[in-house]
Amino acid sequence: MSAETLFGKDLPLELEIGSGKARFLLAEAERNPGRLYLGLEIVEEYVLLARKKAERLGLANVRFESVDGKAFVLGRLPEGSLSGLHVFFPDPWPKVRHARRRLFDAAFAAGAARALAPGSPFRAASDDPPTWALIERTLDAEPGFVRDVAAPDWSSGTDYEAKWERAGKPIGKAIWRRR
Ligand SMILES: C[S@@+](CC[C@H](N)C(=O)[O-])C[C@H]1O[C@@H](n2cnc3c(N)ncnc32)[C@H](O)[C@@H]1O
């Protein structure tokens, strides 16, 4: 699915998976009117809430859909069609029997690299050490990505980041770029 199909406009498109209460995407959309933003979130209630907030802010460059982000990245995006991909505080699914539900695996990393245009960022964060280790291992192992070691300090500004920062929990954060 291209930016043109989604928005009727051919502008750079960024995707967030698990947009939750949409703080990150709404702020980005407001700051960058020349870019398009798609938030995928499986909890319908959050999608409806995010759409209301976008409407209240008068933002025509952001959309929220109740769609599984992993399936979307693997099957619905043309090669090189994304200008950014963002995943903040993905659900850890710690039980071994739930491991298949985790977002990050080699297939997802390869699909993400395929979908991103050269030089575009994949931004990720997690407060959960095993999840952060999985994210680092998976994205470092994908030949289509290189970690941006020169990236300045940044914040996703999401509810989870604020919550874990208040609690004094260490947060893993990094940016990888499509080669
Ligand atoms: C721990 S919350 C973090 C929410 C937000 N990113 C933040 O930082 O505040 C994880 C979110 O990802 C959503 N989610 C989990 N798996 C998903 C998937 N496959 N596709 C889209 N959203 C997903 C959950 O419903 C939940 O809202």
C-alpha cells in the first residue's frame, strides 16, 4: 500500500507499529506537514481515540488503522515505500509459548529493510531488557540495516517512555538506517 493509495498524495510516508495513544505520531504529523504518517494499532479503542485527536488538531497527514503491523510490513508495502519506521515499547510476550507473537524476528527485520527507502530510519525503544536484547540482535543481524551510532539523543515522547522514565527504569533506544 503506497502513500498515494492511503492519502491520495505522493509524499514521504512514515509508519508506527503499536501507536497506542498516538502521542509520537500526532506530534510528528503536526511538526512535519510535508510528510505522511500511518499508525497501526491492534486495539480498536486506541485507534478511535487517535483519530479523534487528529481531527481535533485538524491534521490531514496522519491516519490510524486497526491492523496487525507485522502482517502489514510483511505483505502490504511496496519495496522502498517507507521513509521511516517506528516501534516503541513493543509488547514483550515473555512466555516461551507466546514467542511467535513477538514483533521482532528475522522475517520482520528483512521485511522492514525491504519496505524502507535507502537511508531511512528504523527507530526502536524498549524498557524490557530481554525485548531490547531481541531488538538489537535482530536488527544488527539484518544486512539491510546499519546502526546509526552518531544519532543524537532522542525521545519518542510516548506514554510508555514517560511512564518508565518517571519510574527511573533504564530504557534501550537506538536508530538503524536502511543501507
Ligand atoms: C506497550 S504498548 C506501547 C504503546 C506506545 N508505543 C507507547 O510507547 O506508549 C504496545 C502497543 O502495541 C500494540 N500492538 C501490539 N502488537 C501489535 C501489532 N502486531 N500491530 C499493531 N499494534 C500492536 C498494543 O496494542 C499496544 O498498544
